[in-house]
Amino acid sequence: MAHIFSALDTIGLSHWDHVIFRKFDLQVDVLRLDQLHPVISGNKWFKLKYYLERAKHEEKNKLVSFGGAYSNHLIALAEASRLYGFSSAAYIRGEERDNLSHTLKEAMEMGMELRFLSRRDYDEKKKTVFATPYENHESRELLIPEGGAGREGVKGATEILSLVPAIPHAYICCAVGTGTTLAGLINGAGPKQKVIGVSVLKGTSGIEPVQRSWLLNSAPLENVFMIHEDHFGGYAKTSRILLDFMNRIFSESGIPTDFVYTGKLFYSIVRLASENFFQAGSRILVLHSGGLQGNRSLAPGSLVY
Ligand SMILES: *Cc1c(COP(=O)(O)O)cnc(C)c1O
């Protein structure tokens, strides 16, 4: 499928300098997927790409997915659908039709139909998609799992590393929501590269939420490290410590992060570095997976950018 991003060929690495990295002799490069597109940011394009292809192949005319009121996935889906000539719809968790979030308002303006469900109905509906994602041959709607978390999503995410110039990074790090992106990185990494996922969910353990069925048999799991301690209280939870940290990173390096995913990822990397987790002298690749639009739900003035 032809891509719409002129930036895809020139997407760059930003050097992230930090006093801790200097102390431990680490070079840190940030893959700036946040600069891919103003709406379809970060990892979301990669996760959607093969669903769009599937929809085209199966002559579907509508892409339907799931998400919450601030979902980066849904807003990316709305815009990608529009650009590729599909209509789109979303099941929204929670029945708060009044006072729509910026995210949902914008998605609606892009033509996305919003279908509100109670939490229970939403969870039921979501489960059926995970169980039988491609069952509905009659309908012209393609149902995409929440967060693009399925085989197509993983396949697209595997291509992310092809954007990185051939620098021998010993570590590849990303934030983990559904684990789809991490699964792609694990499948795409070289045999000696260590892959580190920072879970933004509370209560995950082991390689959760990554599903084993997403991983190639050859993927070396001994190179995979999941960090479960830097979720700051759970999904979309934040604190003054996190926001101050994000402001400091921006002031020092010019790299903006979001409070749901990448802020926690960056925080975790500095913490791990300070605890001597990374071998001294190593080069580290950090995936900036975008998501900056989500910062609009913070109280005004929380961030300096
Ligand atoms: C969606 C999202 C993630 C999580 O990706 P998964 O593939 O669901 O793990 C990480 N970072 C940002 C900015 C996101 O929007």
C-alpha cells in the first residue's frame, strides 16, 4: 500500500543527552516517529497499515475499531480512513456523549462515526473481535482490534526498525500498551539486540501484555526485558514528578513526550541507566511512538510545551 508520508524516508534520530547517560557512558538515539504525520502519529501508522490493506483486498468500505475518549489509535484510524477513502466508526468505552474529548471531537470531524457502549457491552464486543477477528464475511465493515492489537498490527510494527540507519544499537526500547509494537520490534530485532518494553499498565507481569502467538518462533526471548515498575499508578495516570520530568527533558533536549506512554518510557530509561542496567559504552535506541495529542487532556499549564 502506497504510503502518504513524505517524512517516512527522512525520519530521523535525535540524540538524547542526559547527565545520567554521560555518567554511565551511554549514547541514546531517539527514533522520532512522533514526526511522521500531524495526526497519524508514531507507531499507529505501522499498526494500521496491514488492516487498511486487508480492507482494500476484501472490498470493505468501513473500518471499525475500539478505544477510549483519548485514544491515539482512534484518531489515527479516523484520519487514515479518510485519506485512503474508507469510512470509519469507533466503539467508545463509556456512555459520555456530552462533553466530548478533543480527540473524539476531532475524530468525528474527520468523519468517524462514534458508537457509545456501556463498559460491559464494550468489553463483550471487544472480546468477540479478539476471538474471531475475521469472521464477518458478509459485512462491509472490517473490525480492527482495540489498539490494532492483532497479527496485522504486529506485521506492520516489524517494519519500524527498517527506518533506522544501520547503527549497532545494543538496546531497543519502547512503551507498551497492548504490546503490539513491542512484538514487532522483537520480531524485527537482530539476534544480539536486547529489546526493552516499559509497560504503562498496572498489574502486568512477565512478557504481558505481549501475546506469544505474535512472536516468531525464532524470536530470542532471553533478549526481551519487560519493565513493570514505571506505570505511575496505571494507564493514563500521571503525577507532578512525571510532568516535571517531561518538562525537564523538553528543556534539555527539545524532545516533547506524552504523559500516557513516552513520558513514562523516557523516565524508565533514565532510571534504568542510573541503576546500571545498561552495559557501559552501549548505544541505545528509544522509539518515540508519538501520542502528543493526548497531552491536550492535561490541565492547561501542566507542560511547558
Ligand atoms: C498506542 C501507543 C503506544 C502503545 O503501543 P502498543 O502497540 O499498543 O503497545 C505507545 N506509545 C504511544 C505514543 C501510543 O500512542
